[in-house]
Amino acid sequence: MRKKIILGTLFTGLFFLGTYLYNLGQRPDREYPSFPLHPENKATTVHDSIPLRDVVVTGNNWDGVITIFDPKTYEIIKKISAMPDREERFEEIYSGFKRRISAGAIRELIGEGNDQLVDDMFTSNDGRYIYASRPSFADVVAIDVNSGEITWRTQVEGLRADHSALSPDGKIFLVSASTSKKVHAIDVSTGEIVGNFESGDQPHENTYSEDGKRIYHASIGKVYLASPTLDFLKGDRWFQIINADTYEIIRRVNMKEKLEEAGFTWIDSAIRPMAITKDEKFAYLQISFFHGFFEYDIDNDKITRKLDLPIPEANKDLSPGEHFLNSGHHGIALSGNDKTICVAGTMDGYIAIVDRETFKYHTIKLAGKAKESKPYWVTSSKDGTKAYVSISSLDKVTVIDYSSGKVVAEVPVGNHPQRIRNGQLRLK
């Protein structure tokens, strides 16, 4: 009898597991925005006499659209698809068991039920291309901004592509290969992977120094695990400084140890977005589950200050599992003069403007309820006077003036904006 019960329980468990995996591996029936291709406008036909134009590019992760707007007038200049090859890519995904299950896991565990179609993007130095990482497709593409076509495509190792960076000279595109514990360096002229460096579990943000000699990088661990009791399963989470020429690791830091040394005990050590001062003496670090940030003295390798930002009453009892992918706050940037910090209060539904010297701040509420807006990234404008904040649940970018600390514009973009980057393009 006992044997029958055990077999029956096992059979039932396998049945439900099989059903779950089957449903997970099904392609959602969804339509995505389409834009016409213009092969006659290939990059080779765009003459240097067409001037470079300052732009801001925003990646809308859930509809695979890149929105390009003017940094002065905030008018939409153009929208292009980050996935003109989507049918080919989806067919590739859903023709094999491993890919369809991994794509389903990315969709349900990370994308809140949505495929992740464009995470990060940068404009080429010659203004003819946008390089974009596409998480669910596990690749990077160079998109011709005038024809709308893909010029080259490079698959990353593993099953997902994530945060990126473009070297100041425009020659190397870095991309975090989430499931392979490494970051690829891609030659933008060919799309070939020409270097790598090792990371921890789930490599995340990449930031070049102003002179392009160093890369600041962080890995965040398995963010689909929230419970502190399962912390040992989340993997290595490191802050790293990398030689940008050789890709050798200059420094690797377990930030949990640094937090404890400074007397700031916390439940996680993963660095989410970071902001580095121009002289590279200090970094401002958002840590998983923390509503605020920490100041890290890079020269002396120690945490020096922390700022607790306000938690709305509705979030006072927020459990780790209720945080979006372990994020308390996700998005931070410094003004051009390094005097002001702009923070995306992701779970708390506000933008915080912080005086870097005193840590005095004020907040800008974004919606009626804390969880309705989900601000998710901050990038300072090219001239450093403003901050662009992606308000992912409201499908817009909010522009903040650093000097006044006020909202000066709102730009409607696409479905679930995330990364925002400054750039220049030659547009026919």
C-alpha cells in the first residue's frame, strides 16, 4: 500500500511538472510593432556630409522597440524595431526543447510574463548603427538605423544577454552573458567576440571609466531566488574592476564583507546599478533589497556611508519575495559635475534627488500607489544637467533638471522602457 502511495505521488508530481514545462515552452500569441525596412538607405549610402545629430535612445524591452528622441525638444525622432528578424528568432527558439524552456523561464521568472526583446543599446560612433543586446534571443545585433536591417548578429554563450557598454573609442561592445558567468567583448566592425572576462553568477552592469582604461562590473546572482535562507544558492556576487585592454581582473570584491566591515549588515551583497565619479574615487552602489544606496571609497576599498531613502507606508512590510527581481531601488546616476545623485525608487514609486555632499534629498512621487510606476533606470544627459528616468510601468521617460530638482518633460516611449543612452546618429 505504501509503495502504491509513493508511486502515485511520484506519478502525480511528474504529471504536473510535465504540464508546467509544456505550458512554459509554448510561444505566446502576441503581436509586436512593425516598421518598414528601407534597403535603399543602407549605411553605405549615408554620406559623411549628413551631420551627426544628438539623440537619446530608449530600449522598450517588452515590445522590442527602440525609441529615439531629441535631447532638447524631447520630440520623438524615430522608432525602429530591435527585432526585424523576430520570426526567424522565435522559430529558432521554439524548434528545440532546451531553448523553448529557457525562453519560457526568462519570460515568466524575469520578464513578468513577457519575452525580453531589447535590454541595452548604444549608438555607433559614426552614427549609422545601434548595437543592442536582446535577452530572450541571447544575442547582440548591429541595426542599421536608416534601413532598419540587421548588419551583423552575434550569439552570446549561454541562454541570455543582458547589460552592455560601449568603449569610449566606439570599438568594443561589452555584453553580459547572464548564464555563462562571463562578459564578452565584441568588435563592432565585425561582430566577432575578441575577448572575455570572468564574472560571478548572473553578470550584470558594465561601466567604462571616462578614459576607457577600466571597466567597472557587477554580478547579481540568481535574482529569481528571493528568500535570504536560500542565499547560498544564489551564487557568487562580485564587484570587479577590469583592465579594459587585457580584460584581466584588477580587483574583485565581495561587497557583503565590505558592508560588514563598515558596520552595515545587510541580507544581500549584489550590486545593482552603480554610479562612478569622474575621478573614480567613489562609487554609489544600489544593493539588492535595499531602499537607498551605499557610498564605496574605491581608493581605500571600503564602504564609507549609506543613505536610507523613505519607504512608503504600503511597503513597510514588503517581503523579499515581493521585491521585483530583488530590487529595492534600481537606477542611479550622477550629474555632470558629480554634485547631485538621481535615484530610481523602483519599488517605492518615486525619483529621489540627493545632494552628494550632505545626502539631503527630496523625492518626486510618480503615481497614486507606490507599485504603479516602477522607475527602473537613470541616465544623465550628455551635458550632465538633466537625468532621464525610465518609468517602466507607465511607458515613459521622465526628465529631471538637476539644478532645480524638478520634472521638466515626460516622453512617451514604448512597452516597458528600461535602458536609456545618449548618442549621435546620421539620419536620412
